[in-house]
Amino acid sequence: MQPLTLFTSLLALAVFAFVIGRGRAMLQSQSIGGASSLASLPFYYGMLTALWCALPALVVLGVWQLFDANLIEWFVIAKLSADAQALPADELGLLLNTVSNIAQGHLSSDGQPAELLAAAESLTAIQTTNRLAATGVVLSLGILGLMFGWSKVAPQLRARQKVETVFSWFLLACSCLAILTTVGIVLSVLFESLQFFRSVSPFEFLFGTQWSPQMAMRADQVGSSGAFGSVPLFAGTMLISLIAMVVAVPVGLMAAIYLAEYAHRQVRAVVKPLLEILAGIPTVVYGFFAALTVAPVIRDLGLSFGLATSSESALAAGLVMGVMIIPFVSSLADDVISAVPQSLRDGSLALGATQSETIKQVVLPAALPGVVGGVLLAASRAIGETMIVVMAAGLAAKLTANPLESVTTVTVQIVTLLVGDQEFDSPKTLAAFALGLMLFVTTLALNFVALHVVKKYREQYD
């Protein structure tokens, strides 16, 4: 069987195991006073039987699929001549690809060397044997597990505890997988960044004010050494993010206060979904809007006041980005404000405070941790945005605080450096990983500051 067919068959066998396990529990309960006399509900006996049937077989199937390709490749290589086995890794890979294409019928066997034809026949035979062996082993394990689980069904068996233990371990494994994925991402970025810092001084990267990562292919070419100062990139990132936050935080927070405290229920039911639609608009659409509408308006206004305004400016990108992240602030702040206990409001109003005073002095301080969380999410979204900046702010790495000039961001440069065919042993490409590492550190520092603020103010209301 193919792996998908085998997996489906195993699931069907597990369903059958559930049915007969539950049926056996129900049958045994009839002689002891009914289902209420069982140590667990019949459902859990069925689930335990299904788990015994499916889990060992699924583990074996997963391990089999993980290693069978390498083993098959090893057997095929063993069938080749000694000269073929001594080929470099890339040439041997091409040879194995040719053998695979012949075996699958994608490549005609006419005119092919006898050695490759024999290897293709051997590959077909090995794959057939592998599928038959996998099918036999997995289904046999499933059937044995079914029989074992069915035999363990007894009125005194605490099936619920065993099933919940299995699911607890499963949830723990999922949590560990998420953590290990994060650790793997950080380590991979860190490793490539260390490779970059072997060629470029960390001091130059962190404090340099010139960014020109173009590298020559040969030492005798012009521009054989680039400039890797990241200060202009982070300055542009912070400038655009600051403009976006200046737009999003006040508007989003005021909208959340209105929806949570002042708006009628019918108005809230209409306005909140409309506001959250902004979060579903693709960022490339915001980029078009910024480049074709907002940027020309800002340029014309700047020229009318006698200001030198670029057609691609940080202000245009920041304004549109601020509109894009308004829902991140407003939606989370609205939910947090709505979750503040009504007793706090009632106590403030009973002491003679007005509604606005209650909101300023009671509701908002109590909701501050959640509000800070929403602002943090919006800031992270702004720092990581790419499309709007590419289309509205440009690619020029300028160290400037003038929002009317063209700037670029870290994420835009990461995309630019990794577009097309790249050599992952050159400083130009490895600079993308160093920028990613610095962006990660920046976001981590932002999280640390936000958690410190939340902890400081939450102590007043715990």
C-alpha cells in the first residue's frame, strides 16, 4: 500500500477497535448492574482500545517513512559499480535521479547503459518489497494492538485515567515541538550569523552608517568589498514603525474605549466587524494604496509648502501601516476593557465619579496589561512589515530622521538579499541572517520592556 492508503486503513482499523472495545465494556456491564457500575464510561474503553491499536502502528509507520528513502538509496548505490560509487556527491545524485526516472517510466530506457537499467529494476523491486513489508508490519501491529487492548477491557479498569494520560503526553509533545521549533530557528539563524561575522566585523555591522552589501565575484572587480553598516536599516525601521504606532495606538485605543464603554450594542455589532476587516486586507493592497494614493498626496502637500518631499517617503509607508495595524490595537484593547469586572465600574460610580473619570482612573489602569499586550503585538507587526515599505518607502538605505525622505527597513533588505540565486557562503547573503538575528534581539528586548511595564502596574490591582 501507499503510505496514505496505509494510514487511512490504520485509522479505519482504529475506528473498528473503538467500536468493539466500547461494545465489550457495555457487554460486561450488563452482568454487574449496568454502565454506571464500570470504573469509566464505555467511551473511554473504546478510546483505550483504539489507542492501543493505532499508536504503536503509527509510531512504526512514522519511523519507517523517515528512514526508508535513505535505506533504499543505500541499496541502489550498492548495486552500482565501484566507479559510480566513487563519484562526487552531486554527480552521484544526478545518477540516482536518472535511475529513479527510468524506474518510474519518466525516462525512456532506450539507449541507457545496462548498469542503469539493472539499477532501475533493482530500485523497482526494492520499492515493491518495502511497501509490502511496511503494510504487513504496520497492519500486524495494529491488529495485535487491537487484540491486546480488547483483552484488557474489564469493569475495574480505569480507562479514563489512561486515556487522559495519553492525551496529556500528546499535548506535552506538541508544546515541546513548538519550543524546539523556536530553538531550531534561533540556532539556525545564529549559526549563519556567526558565519557572517567571520567576514564582517560585528562593530562595523552594529555601528556602521553605510549599507551597500553588493559584493564582487572576483577580487579584481570594482566594489569587491561591500559596506555592512546596519544603522540606516534599523533607523528606517524604527522611523516607520514610530509613525505607524503614532497613528494606530491613539485611534485604536479610542475606538476600543468607545466600543466597550459608550457604543450601543447594535452599533458595536456593526462597527467592530467592519473595523476588523482592515486586518484581513492583504498587505500588498495596502502597498498599492500607499504608493498610488497616499504617497502622491504627501508629495504634493510637501511641495505646496516648499518642502523637499520624495515620491517614496517614510511618512506614506508609516501612515498606511498605522491604518493596517489599528485592528490589532482596537480589537485586543476592546476585549480587555470589556473583561474588566463590572464591580470596579459600579464602585467608582457609587463614589461619585463620572463615566469618563471611571474609564480614565479605574478601567484603563485595570486593563493596562492587556492594552500593553495589544500595543506590543501591533509594534511587532509594524517592525516585521515588508510589502508596504517596499512599495511606498523604497529601498534606499538612508540614515535620516526626516519622514519625507525615502528609507528602507530590515525586513525589506532581508528579502532583497535572498531573492534569486544566491551563494550562502558570501557575506552578501549571510548578511540577511545577521539582520534577522538583530531583528529577533530587538523584538525580544521589546517584549522584555513590555513585560516589565505590565508587571509594574499589575501589582496595583492583583
